[in-house]
Amino acid sequence: MAQTGLEVRQLYSERDDRVLFADLCFTLNAGDVLQIAGPNGSGKTSLLRILAGLSSRYQGDILWHNHSLEQQRADYLQQLLYIGHGAGIKAALSPLENLRWSCALRGLPADDNPILSALAKVGLRGFEEQACYSLSAGQQRRVNLARLFCIPAQLWILDEPFTAIDQGGVAEIEQWISDFANAGGAVLLTTHHRLAINRPLRIIELGEH
């Protein structure tokens, strides 16, 4: 897996005239796991949405492989996989249909085999063609997490990936994060959960400016 190089320089953002973060600087390279911590309202989700290209409400510089994000935006978004805080699926569609749609958006070949393998990986074998509205909250979350295994990426940005997941599932996700980083991927995530991974973990606390 190619080296990942995300660099944030002097990032500033505010919401409703309140500063969320200022002078925020960090780098994220291949094999790194970085947790963004802080109390509710400190700007964790806002930061992740900025880095996922979903918000332009910031000042400062974001670089990808030593070039500004404006210059590398297409490549960056192709190498990025963002999973937000919500379920991130269409409830009327089946898990298989949701992931077909996600893969098509990335221009991936129309092949159900990696999708079925991904659904099995996250514990949804037998639920592939069941409407998502009939699944539990945890199962719906797993449909979204299955994207981790059918959409190639160098960088995972995960907003509260353990939401609605039981204790056994939390350990599974921690292992997925470790395996991805061990293979040379980079992970940026928010969580209130105390991570137990077999990788060095860096933590940045928001709300301390």
C-alpha cells in the first residue's frame, strides 16, 4: 500500500461565532492511528468533515503527499474512505444494494463477490438481501462498516465507528483498525471508547485552545 501523507497546518474553524479549534497542526502517515478526542461540541465531527472534503468552513492548509488539497483533491478523495457518525445507508435498500451503490460511486467494477465477502466479514452473512430498515441499529452500522472491506483506500476517517456496536463487535473493529494500519494504511478517528489496539496510538485533544 502506498505511503499516506496527510498534513494539517494551522487549521482554524468556528461555528456560531465560537472557535472550535485554532492553530491545529498534525501529520498522518502510513501505519499511523490518530484519535481525535474531546468533549461533545469541541469540533471533532466538524474536523473530520473538513478532512473528508465535506466542509469548507475552515482556514489553514491541508496537504496530501506534500501538495495542497486543492491540487490533489481528486486523488485524495479516491484514496479516502469516510464513515460518518450516522448509519450512512438507505433504509429501503438491502445491504447488497447499498454497497453496490457505494462501489459504483467509486467507479469500481460491478462485481458482487467482494461485496458479499465484505458483508460476511462484518457478520451479515444471510442478511445480504434483507431491507436495511428491518435490521437492528448495530446491523445497519455494520452495513456501513462493510465498505471498509470492499472499497480500497489508503486513509480511513471514522467518526464514532463503535456506535450501536456490542462489546464483541468493538473488539472486531479494533482489530480491523490494527490490521489496516499494520498493512500500511492510516486511520483518523473519533471515539469516546478507550481504544485497545496493537499499534502505537496518538491522541489529539480538542477544546484545549
